[in-house]
Amino acid sequence: MGDSGEGLIDADSRIQERMDELARERAEKRAEVVRDPEAVRELESLRLARTELQRQFEATTHDGRRTQLKHALADLEKRRKDLEKRVSASK
């Protein structure tokens, strides 16, 4: 009868080892996804600024202000592309 208990212990240890392995794999995937935190922060900042400028552009009727906002949006898009190229090159 002692042998059946050993089988359960072996099964439990195999399950625990598999759970540990899966946890390690998940941690490694999360670590790979996180790039340069400063670049991620800057990209998020550019995205938020673009959203706000786009909102202003849609609400503005004055042609001069619309032109300013259009140029600002183009500049933000250029900065975003340059930053994404830098992040891609550093991988």
C-alpha cells in the first residue's frame, strides 16, 4: 500500500514542476516585451499628445489655428516614427 502513496507524490511533484516551468516561461515572455522603459514612456506621451491635438483640430474652426494644429500633428507623427526606428534598431 505504500507504493500507491509514492505514485501520488510523484504526480504532485511533476505537476508542481510543470507549474513552475510555465511560470518561468510567462515571466520570460513579459521580460521580452518590456523594451526601453524611457522609450515606451515617450511613445505613450506622443500618443496622448496626438490624441489631444486631434481633438482640438476637430473642434477648431479658425483656419490659422487649424494650420498650426496640422503642423503640430505632422511633427508629432515624425517624432513617433523616428523614436520607433530607434527602438527597433536597438533590439
